[in-house]
Amino acid sequence: MVESVLQNLTYFVPETALVVTFCAVLLADVIFKGRPRIPWTIGLLGLIVAGVTAFQQTGLNRPVFDLMIVVDPFAVFFKVIVAATAILIYLMSLWSDEVKASARRMGEYAALLVSATLGMFLMAGATNLLMIVLALELTGLSSYVLSGYTKEASDSSEASLKYILFGAVSTGIMLYGISLLYGLTGATDLIGIRLALEGQAMTHTPMLLISSIMILAGFGYKISAVPFHFWTPDVYEGAPITVTAFLSVASKAAGFALMIRFLVSTATPSLGVDVMAVVQTFEWPKLIAIMSVLTMTLGNIVAIWQNNLKRLLAYSSIAHAGTMLMAVTVFSQNGVAAVLIYFVVYLFMNLGAFYLVMLVAGATGSEDIDSYKGLGHRAPLVGVSLVIFLISLTGLPPTAGFIGKLYVFSALLDAQWIWLAIVGALNSVISLYYYVRVIRNMYLRDPDSAPAPVVLTGAQTVLLMVFLVPTLVLGVYFAPLVDWAHASVALFGIR
Amino acid sequence: MNDILVWFQNPGLTHVLLISAALFMLGTYAILTRRNAIMVLMGIELVLNAAGLNFVAFGRYAVGTFDGQVITLFIIVLAAAEAAIALAIVLNIYQNFHTVNVDEINRLKD
């Protein structure tokens, strides 16, 4: 018993590192009161250790702790994405006015970021219903508090209230769905559920349909897919901008990892079983296709009217979730690989955009789109970088965003989802409109009054380059990324 | 009439499932109609407990292993953690807005 636990622990190093870091940060926060830099540094070191050890797990493929979680290339890929996001957010927070305003509680902020990262790591690998719920909840509880971190600001506390109400309701509904699924199949691990579904030939049971929809609601909430997206704009606008950026990339990545693993493990049949019979039990592809169309279209159309850039990016992130859902629809290796590629690209361009919005808000005190008037002439580097990020978010060459979209669309066309690809392409055109509105304000409009200067320090410029260089380089040299993504889904049980 | 009596005298899976479905409905009703944030949270508790009851019932009558009961224990802990954090957030809301009516806490919107 002890040996097996110890042996399993060797495959659980990144998560263990995060648990230890979390405790250390909390302790250091109490011991070194008034010197928040110390817990801060410990947290950063812990995240780096977790990221590196997660990356070292590349190539492993084995269940850990009696099929509670699994360490496979797919999980490792998402762990690396989450860890990279967490580290970059950590660095971004150094210049965030909102975080500095509550500098005394910086240790808490660090601890919560670490625990949210731990939850997302577990989400990436969870293969048991209980583990799925606990991982979702750990991520959720940490993010609820994080989004209310600047608790003196009423916007921030409103965001956290809305987040926890929507989050708790969707967890409850998902749990109810999971309990029905447990009753129907008698299994708690995903493979067992699939075998039970195959063996009992209970296609089209109304109870199965209800439970599937309830579980899908839980996932849909996590990745903010329409019609479970209502919390997203408010939370993203009210939360501190670093937290918004974290939620929009890491939380979404973990949600997608969990959703893809759940769908693939339960709805993809093992060899020798009629493929369509099991998939059609759930009718997942059609349902997800409709969800993705709604998500993209609503995200893009509502974004047109936004005047707060943070809120605009919130709607744009809903639209991006829709684009990635399109690739999930395909249920093929190419489709899942396209999601992985898209996430790496999305990480850099989206965090970059949020980073610049944060810096500009720090200098001008406003996230309003009007405060960007003439910014391109006042601060050339900021202006040009923001243009590159926005063009990449639209998905135009030669930026990385184009590569992300390219692989999504080619996966769709391979699988004959022509109408979905056309809707997706039309949506890219709509998104061009509101991204270009920002660019127009920066270059073609004169500022209303004497604007505050936006000056970057050396360190800030370096971090900007960390976002900017990959956004450009991945647009022209993407072969390693594509190979890595394909290798990460190759052993994943789908054809 | 006699059948109904017999049905009530032999509680089984169906009975528990009906109760949990009723709990779930009541919880959802509370979530949708109550405007007080605390009341909404109580509705959420009902939904979580409905799921927990389901797990116990299925574990006892349908599956025959202890997985269901164990998961319920976790759900209870989870509900407690969620309630603790939610109440802290509601307290914070009250300090900022001087109300816990979810309709009045609506400064962020399109």
C-alpha cells in the first residue's frame, strides 16, 4: 500500500510541488508579515518548478492513484500551458495597479494563484468523476476569491459574487448530472463508464440524455460557451485585469482539457464496437456544433458595441472559445490537435493584449476605447504591439492567430463540416470589425484632451517581447508546435 | 389503494430518487425566484444535497459498492467550503453595496 502510494507520487511531482508551494506561501505570508515580496518569490519559484517538472513528464502515459488521474501527453500539454500562463500572469501582476493597491495581501494573491493552478493541473489529468468534481471546485473556489481580490472596489466584489453564484449553480447541476450517470453506469472512472454504456446498449435513454446535458452545462460554464456564458463579461470586466487574463486563458484551457477528455473517453468507442452507435447516444457532435456557432456569433456580435476594452476582450474570448469548440465538434485527432495548437497561440496573443490594456490603464487610468485615441503616435511600441496582437486575434497572416485558425478550419474541412467552417469564417470577418475599431482609434483619431504619456520601463518591455515574439514567430515557424500537438493526442484513443 | 400503501411500505430506489428530484426542483426554484443572495445560496445547497442523496441511493440500491457514499462525503465537504467562501463574498458585497439583493448589485452591464 505504502509502496504503491510512493510509486504513484513519483508521477505526481508537479502537483505535489504546487501543494507544497501553496502551504509555504501561506506560512511565509504569516511569518514575514509586512514583507509580501517573500511569499511572492516563493510562489513564483514553486510555479516554475511545477512547470518544469510537468514538462519533464512528456512521453509518460500511465494512470496514477487507481485511475483517479492520468499522466499522458495530452494532460502534460495542458499542464505546460497552464503553468506558463500562471508564471506570465505572476510577472504581469508586478505592474498591476489593482494588485499593488492591496499590496499587503499580495501573499494571499500568490497563494490563490498557486491553488488555482493546482486545480487546473488536476483538471487536465482527471479521469474519475469524483476527481473531476474536486478539481473543478478547487479551481472555481480559488478563482472566485481571486476575482474579488480588490475587495474595496465594488466592481470587483460584484464580479466575485456573480462568479460564485453562477459557478455554484452550474457545479450543482453538473453534480446532479454526474450522479445520474453514476447510477446508470455504476462506474466512477471514465473508461468504466464507456464500457458500461457500450455493454448495456441503452441508447436514447431519456435519463442518459438529461444527465449528459447537465454535465455539458458544467463544462459549458467553465469554457463560457453560450448559453452558459452570462457570468463571463461581468466577471472579466470587474475582476482585476491580471485575474481576467488568467481566467480567460488558463481556466478555459483546463476546462477544454477536461471536456475533451470526458467526451473522448466516454463517447469514443473501443475497437470492435459500432462507432456511430455510441457517439450518437449523446449526439455530442451536433450539440457541440450548435453550441459553437452560438458562442462565436454571440461573442463577436455583442463585442461590436463594447466601449470598454476589457469587456471587449471578454466577448472576444467567448468568441475564441466558440472557435475552439468548432474543432472539438470534429471528434478526430486533427480536431483535438487543432485545439491544442490554438491554445498555445491564444495564450501569447490574448495575454499580450491584456498586458497592454493593463499598462495603458495604469498610465491613463482608463480602459475605455476612447482613451486609446492617438495612442499609436504617443507610444509607438505599445501601439504597434497592440496592433499585432489584435490582428493575431482576428486570425490574419502573418501572425500566429492565422496558424491557429488554419488548423481548426482544415480539421473541419477534413471531416466534411463545410457549413460550420463557413460560419466560422464569417465570424472572423465580424471580429475584424471591432478589432480594427481599436486600431483606428489609435492611429486615425486625435485625443480629446492632453493625454497621459504611456512609457514602458525596460523590464516591462522585456515581458512585452515575451508575448510579442512568439505571436510573430509562431506565424511563420510553427512546425515544432504542430508536431508537439499531434504527439500529444496520438495515444489518446481517438482515430 | 392497497397498491399505494404497499408502495409506501417498501421504500426503494424510486422513492429516494423522487425525493432527490423534488429537492433539485425546489433548489432550482429558489435559485431562479429568490432575489436575496443568501436565499440563492440556500437553493444551491439544496441542489448539491439532491446530488448527494442520488449518489447514496444509487450506491446502495443500484451499484452495490461504497463509491457513491464516499462521493457524498466529498460533496458535503465541498458544499461547506463553497458556503464559507460564498458567505464571505456576500459579506464583502454588503459592505460595498449595503444590500444583498442580487437585482440591485448590477453596476456591470452592457
